[in-house]
Amino acid sequence: MGTSYIYEDNLESERLITRKLNDNDIAPWAAFFADKEAVEFLPNFGFTSNLECAKHMIEKQLLRYTDKRFGLQALIEKKTGNFIGVCGLLAQEVDGKTETEVGYHILKKYWGQGFAPEAAKLFIEYAFQNKLTPYVISVIDVKNSKSQRVAEKNGLTIERQTKWLDDEDVYIYRIDKEKWK
């Protein structure tokens, strides 16, 4: 995982703008961890409070930025200026190989409005336009049908099933640059 990546923020889609996360995002992001349905397929990292989970997740992204390993970014709705979730590229170790993943988490009150596919598309385009990788993956729990639909809306298809983190069954969704065009 020694590869270094240049990673911009302030990306824009029709309804969203991105920015790198900071400590001020911990409190609003804690609301995500308070929703049991939203975090059903995520580890709690051994923390008992939503604020601790949010702080840990954001600190992990700040470290990714510093280490030039991408990282999730804040998603800001242009119309309202509201923080609605996170999305971004992640350098992930999957089955012993470094992969470029697009990850996304949206606050539940914004579900069903198309923000996750829009944000994921923005980062997939960014990866391919900047020649960061020949393909992008998403690592999705086999039971997480909502995230699977987001991946499928952007043309990613199931490549295989594997074990991830704490022996979790996941699908590896993938799209290559040629198919994206």
C-alpha cells in the first residue's frame, strides 16, 4: 500500500459539492451512527458512543489524506449547504491486493433522493478522468441491498464474494474504465 495518490476536493455534481472532512464534522456525523439501520452493516470499532464512532471514522479519513491514500469526503448539498453524508475513494487491501474503492454513507433523512449514486458517480469519474486506476470497486455486505443498488446504478457488477474485516461476507463490485465510458 505504498502508492501515493493526489486527491482533490471541491468536486461538484449537479446537486453536491465535496470537501475534505475536518473535526467540525464529528458532531453532525455522530447522527449517522445513532441510526441503527444506517450502520447495520458497519463495524462499531468497539466504541459505545455515536460521537466516539464518528470521531474515529473522521480521524481515519484525516490519516488517509495525510498518507495520500484517498479518504472519504464530506458531501454538501448545494441548495441548502447541509452536510448530507460522506463519499470518496479509498485505497483498500482486499484479498491481499490494493484496490481503489468508492465508498459512500448518507444520513438516513437523505436516503431515497439519489444522493448516493450521484456522489459515487462523481468519484468514479474523478478516478478515471485523472487516470488514478484502471478500475474501481465497492466492497458491500451481501445483505446490504441498498448499497448494492447504488453500485448497480453506476454500472458496477458483482465480481466475486469474499470475506472482509471481521470475517464478514461481502461482494466485490467492480467497473473498469472501458466499461464506464
